[in-house]
Amino acid sequence: MKKAQKIQREITPLSPEDSFLVFDRVKDKFDFPIHFHPEYEINFIQNGKGVRRVIGDHMEEIEEIELVLVGPNLYHGWEMGVCKNKQIHEITIQFHNDLFEESFLSRRIMASIKEMFNRSNHGILFSKKTALELRNRITQLSRLDGMDYFLEIVSILHDMANSRNQRLLSTYTVDHDKFEEDDKMRLVYEFVQKNFSEKISLDDVSKAAYMSPVSFNRFIKKRTGKTFVNYLNDIRVGYAARWLIEKEASISEIAFRAGFNNIANFNRIFKSLKKVTPSQYRDNFYGIKRVL
């Protein structure tokens, strides 16, 4: 039987005086365990088709090239999966979560980067087009130093933040999502987080947001791109996926705890969002336990 593995808290080599740290290496395998750390991390991989990416409750085989941003304390790792390539090029960029002070991030010119940092609590996968466009600049980073090095990374962050077709990976985040600029969405988020395990009607959540049901329907669709039912299911499945990894409870117990009162409905919705059944999902994550 496979021995359970605790997710490790990585102590990065960044000192308080450092701004960024870049690791540029060609490797024949991924063997570092699933881990987390308070620093932001950009990961760029070439020649890694078939490697398995694990970020929060997300897991997926990667393509030939990829670019990902992982937010502070979100657990993550890359495993060999079905990849047979022995010349995998990986570039990892790490930086302190307080490198950019809030007063600086609040400047208009930094707005897109600030928003990207907020969303990185889920992990962000950038498009293949973006990865290809930034490839040469990222691969040249380890050859720069001083202010050129610093400014180029900030420029890369800006281009990442403004790129198209970004995809959030993990359903849940380590900390509450930040909706500083959207009080109504914050009210919705807090209400759902508090009540997702119970039956929530459209009237209930509309009242919590001080809106009519018709106005709320338009609002939630515009803000999330989803109906309220789909948004609620995302939250519920996110918690269920997390508990499947961390807890020994049965699948039916987890389904009901997450707010699903019908196990068949839970299985159907879970598979539609995670592309595997709950039992397959738990088997795929066997041996991993989250450290609190």
C-alpha cells in the first residue's frame, strides 16, 4: 500500500533582501513533493507533455509548453504522469508576497497586476499563445542582473496580467477571495461560503445582496459568467473535492455535507466539473494529505 505523504511547507531560498529568485534547469523527472509556501511562484515548462499538474483541488496533464502563476500558500506540484521526455526545461520564478506594497499596487498602472495577484489564489494557467510569446524573455531572465533583471520581470508580469484566455485552476483558495472593489460580490461570496451546505434559494441570496431576483440574475451572470446555480455548484464541488482528499468520510457523507441532497446529482455535477467521478478523484489523490 502506498504510504500517505504529507504536503510539505517549502522553505524557499529567498532572503528578506531578495526581490526575485529564478531557477532555470533541464531535468529528466519531477520528484519534488506537493508543497506550499507564502511566496508567489511563476512556473514555465517546455517539453513536458504528459506531466501531471496539481494545484489545490485541480489536477491535469499538461501540454508541450505551459505557463502558470501560483498564489501564496496554495499547494502545488508537478509529477511525471505519463511524460517520457528526459529533457524537460523548467524555469521557476519566486518572489515575496509583500514585494509590491498595497499602496504601489493601488496605482492605476498596477491595476491589472493587482487583479492577477488576487486571482492567483486559485492558480492561473495562461494560454499557449502567451507562453510562446513570453518564452524567449523568460528563458533569458537568468542571464540578466541588477535593475534590468527586476524591470524585465515586472514587465513580464504586466504582459501576463493583460493576456487573453487565462484559466483559473483550483476551485477553492487558501484564503477568502478578495473582492475589495465589488461590495455586492463580497456579500454574495460571504453568504454562499456561510450557507453552501444548506438549501439556498434565489430569493435568499438576492436579499443578502440587497437586490431583486431579476437584478441579481443579471449581476451574477455578468460578474462570474455563470448562473447562480452553476456558481453555487462550483463552490460546493470545490469543498467536496477538498474533503475527498483530506477526510476519510464516505462519498455520500461528503456530498451531503457539501450541500447536495441527492448522491446521483452530486456524482453527475462533480464529473461534469472535474472530468472524473468522486471515487476516481479520491484515488488519483491517494496518499496526499493537506497540512493545516
